[in-house]
Amino acid sequence: MAGLLPRLPGGVLTAGRVEVFGIRHHGPGSARALRGALEEFGPDAVLIEGPPEADAIVELAGDAGMVPPVALLAYSPAGPSGGAADKGDRKAAFWPFAEFSPEWQAIRYGLAAGAAVRFCDLPAANQLVPAERDEDERPARDDGERPEEDVRLDPLGTLAKAAGYDDAERWWDDVVEHRHEGPSPFPAIAEAMAELRDAVEPSRADPREEQREAHMRRTVRRTVKEGFERVAVVCGAWHVPALRAKVPATHDDRTLRGLPKTRIAMTWVPWTHGRLAGRSGYGAGVRSPGWYHHLFAAPDRPIERWLTAAARVLREEDLHVSSAHVIEAVRLAETLAALRGRPLAGLDEVTEATRAVLCEGAELPVELIRKRMVVGERLGAVPDRTPMVPLQRDLQAEQRRLRLKPSALDKEQDLDLRKPTDLERSRLLHRLRLLDVDWGVPAESRSKGTFRETWTLAWRPEFDVELIEASAWGTTVRDAATARAEAMAAQAGALPELTSVAERCLLADLGDALPTVMRALADRAALDTDVAHLMAALPALVRALRYGDVRGTATGPLRTVVDGLVVRVCVGLPPAVSGLDDDAARDFLGHVDAVHGALALLADDGHLDRWRAALENLIARPETLHGLLEGRVTRLLLDAGRLHDVPARMARAVSVGAAPARAAAWVEGFLSGGGLVLVHDEELLRLVDGWVSGLPGDAFTGVLPLLRRTFGAYAAAERRAIGERVRRAGADAPPPRPAGGDVDDKRAAPAVATALRVLGWEAP
């Protein structure tokens, strides 16, 4: 297609030769062919589909520190109201580039050859303004289909279908990506796109597309007018006929006149292969970035090199893969390609060969290769002189100081808070989470104690947008997190939200924000009379108090609030739990457990005694207490050594006179703390077993879901131990005889043996 652009009316293109190259975004074959075509054409100006605001920073692409995948980021410097932008109204857009992207190769060629490199698409300032016409307002076809089915939106799919393919990527791979020699593909692509565009009704053209193509033509005219003699235009294949069409300059001027725009800034940011994949939601994404990178980078024998690398990945996981496996896999992939009439084995054939030979039919190793190689997750890099907001630069400095290198792959980081560097790392990650930059996600630590934290770290490209938005709060991570915490405290709608903010401030060591947060917390706690709210707020405050001490953070004002909350909870608990229905009782059960655990963590004897006394007052009046709560409180006091008549209490709770539903709720509450009590207390086990055995059929059916939920929460070892105790107790007792007559032990023995095998027990 690399043909001469016809002269456009308006007298602009009176000199200079213009060639338009229609490419597929992120296509390695297209990138390779384009590089060769540019070297043959030798342009003195290269125009690339992209935002023209990036012209000022395009030279950074030639810096040694610029390592793809990277992306151009256009963003609004401030949110809609001049402050931090709201996530739901974000104004930002990315233009990603990989090593195998044709546009990237055009940029690198132009910079290396000394040509002028510019972008020619509609400015980002116009594109970041929402389109006036809603998608649903577009006219439907006569057959009722929506425009999403239009050939314009999937031209490659239409060509693939015409060629007998049901997969557009597979067709493109065969006709372009797997070509290493032969004539340039661009003339044929241009001709095919012209035929497809002729089939589209002019009245159904997309206004935004018309504006983009008008701006591309205008940029071409201006470039030629400046005196450039050999101009190369690199754009998506669909746009080629529009750029070669004889469209008057006055028409394009009318199309672009009066377009709304917004203030934007432009920079480069690191990108990842995962975000290039179509499954990530990226519209121009490809199915397999890692595979495409391999096709572009492999100097020769791509199939052999790929399968050799796959074998290496499997060997690293201690899976046996020999050289013979690799040779046989190559043969199978090439045979499959020949049977299917493909010029070269594609990803489908290679994957099938990998599954059948290297993985011997197992799917898990195939999935490992898909993650490591097919997607090939990697994080790009940008040079230090790339434009950044001060908050981004401060974070980069902190990452270098603390030796925390961003990575696109999930990485587990164990922190020992007794070490100064690990403590600083923890504070940085907690501050970023306050700014909604979830680079690190805390996980449950494998180590016991309060001096350990475990984080899962993974850098995502959108974090750069989050940082830009968060820069409205401050120029350093600490200052921005402090301002954000103060704002969150001012906007908190409930007491638990405030306690969460206070906890996060202590974890992030934001001493400047704590006074403001604590004043708001004290004021809200003094006014809130809902015991459930107070109980929900207490655990976070206790954690903050406890872990604040571990981190060396001053917690004096917080201790005062905690002391007041404990007293108010203990006083208000009895009336708050009186007369609850099933749902409310279950909610309160969670609050009781949370407060009990928090006070145990606080390890204040005075508060523990006060709390246990309040629980004793509750079970002293069981008639007003829900069975679930009575059973749970009984268990808590038993574990604390404050009750010595638990068997008698359980006997009353599950007696014949008790309603089955209430008895089941009592048992569920009592056993919700774990089943080991039944393993070690034979009397309690006998009571529970006798109650279950004595339930009538209909009553047993009614309480069965409660029992299943209770015992299902136990670990397998606990359930097995309880079953063994029940079996031994049954073996020691004389077997019951049915009322209707004797049992034929000989006939019953096979059924008994089968039942025991199902339960996993040995026959006696």
C-alpha cells in the first residue's frame, strides 16, 4: 500500500512525497515490515497515529533508560473541581507501545535517522472531552443490529471471515505476522481496507472517527507545507483510505472547528505486557503479548526457540523435560501447521504440542507457560528526566532509598518491624494505601507476633494516574497521606469509619494527622449512643493502640478514647442485646467476638475484668437473651475460667423442655469457638450427642442446617477427633435394641461395615 498520496484539493500538497503505511497495532510482522519499508523509503518526517501533545517528549523514546513496554499518558492536571479527581470522573488516557509495536519501531527509526517525529491524531485535549452523541443514539441497521457489528469496528474480522477463518488473529498471523520474506504487505492491506470502507454507509460514519481522520490529513498538509520532502504516515490500517482520499482542506477545517477541549498534560509511564493483552479490556489489545514479542525478537527458528524456553520454565519448577521432548514437540507443532495449511506453526499449534509432549497432557504446567511466556508479564521503564509530578518523583526516591523495586509480577514481601528499613517500608506502603495506590496489599503474616507483616507487591500502570490525582493532596507521599487522612476524618459518616482512619494513621506513622483525627474521633464517640457502633469501633482502636506501641508511635490520646469506649460498651451491652431476633443476634455475635478478641489483645486486666463481669450479667438473665448469644457468652466465660457449671447450663439449654430451635442456637453459639472442647470434655460431648440423638425427626430436619454450619466450620482434624470420641463412647455403651424386636447381628454386619468405611473408621 505504500503508494503516493494523491494531491489534496486546496493547493497544500504541491510538493513532497507522502507515503501512508497501514499497520496493525502491536503486530510484530507489521512492525518488521514497517521498519524495512521505512528504511527503503528514507523519510525526513515520520507522522504517527497518536496525540500531538506528545511531540514535545517524543525524543525521550530514544533515551537508553526508555525500556518498552511503555505508554504515553494524557491526563487532566486537576479534577473537575480543581482538586483531586474523582475516580468516577477521571480524565486520563493511555497510548501503549511494546517493542513489537509498529508505532514504536517508527518512533525509534525516525529518531535514529534524524527525521522529524510527530504525532498526527486528534489532540488528547479534544479526545478527553466526552463525545456529544451517546452510543445508544446511533442508528440501527435495517436488520436491527447495533453499530457494534459494523465492519468498521472489526475490519480484520471481516477479512478473516471472507478468507474462511473464524479467528481474526489467526488470519492476521498467517498473512502478515508469519511472513519473513516477500513483497511489502502494505499495498494489499490498503486495497482491502478501501473495499471494506466502500461497504460502510457514509451516513453512519462515527463523528469522532471523522474528526480524527480530518486532523490526520491537516497534519499531513502542514508537514508538507513546512518543506519536508519525504513524509511517512504510520496509522491503523482502517484509516489509510481516508488519508489518501481527495478531501478539501476546507472540509477538514469545518469538521474540526469549535471542538470542545480540556487542559491536559502529557508524560511517559511504564506499561506491562498484561495490560497489552486483549483480556485486560484494552481495545487494541492482542491475545498473546509474550508470543508476539518472541516472534519479533527471535532472529530465526522461532518455534524451536520458543519450545526450548518453555522446557526451561518447566525445568525450573522441577518438572522433567528432556531435549527429546523438545524435538518431538517441534515436530508435532510443524506437522499440525502443515495439516492446517498454515505457513508457520502459530501459538495454537505450539500450545497443543506443549500440552501433549512437554506437559504430557497436564493442564497446570500449560497454565504456568501461559502466564510466564504467552503473556510474558514484564514492566517497562522510563528515564529519570521524564516529566513527572513531584509526588511521583518522591515515591521513586523512596523506592530507591528503601530498595523496593516495582515489578509487574506478584511478589511477597515479609517485613520485620524491628528492623528500621522494614519499618520504613511498611509505613510507605500504608501511606500509599491511604492515597488509593494499592501497590502493596497486606496479607495474613505466616509468623506469630506483632512485629511481622506480609505484603503482596505488584505494580500496575494505572498507579501512575492514582499518583497524579493524589498529587492534589501534597508533593510528598507523607504530606499527601497526611492531608488525605485529615480529609477522610472530616468526611467520615460513622464512628467505625473514623476508627479505621485512626488505625491507618498509626500504621502509616502520620503524627501530623493524628491530632485532627483524634479530635474528630473523641467528639463522635462522645455523641454516639449506639452500642453496636461503639463495639464495631473498638477493635480497630485497640489494634492501633497495640501496634502503635510496637511501631514506636505515641498513642496517649488514643488510649483515653479506648478507655471511655470500653466502659460505655460494658454498661450499654445488657439492654442492647435484649430481645434480638435471629439476624440481629447473629450480627451482635460478631461484635461480641470482635470486642472479646480486642480486649484480649489489649491485655489490660481492668478492662478484661469489666468485660467479663458484663458477660456474666448477661447469662444471669437468659430469658431475655437469644440462644446464640447465651451459648457464645457461656463458652467465652468457660475459656476464661469464670464458669464452673457449664455442663448443668448445657443440660438445661438442650433439655426436653427447650424449643429445638433455641437449643440448636445455644449449641451453635457455644461451639462456634472451636470443637476441641468436645474432644477434651466428655460430659459436654455426651450432652450434645444425647440431645442430637433424642431429637424427633421433624425437629432434627429443622436444626440440621445450624448443626451443619457449626461443625462444617471445624478443621478436618477436629471433626475426625470428635467422631472418634463419639465412636469410642458408643462402643463402650451397650447397643440399644429396637422396640419392635431383636436385631439379626449377622445380617446387619455388612451394612455396619459399609457405614463405618464411609465414615472413615475401622470396623471393630
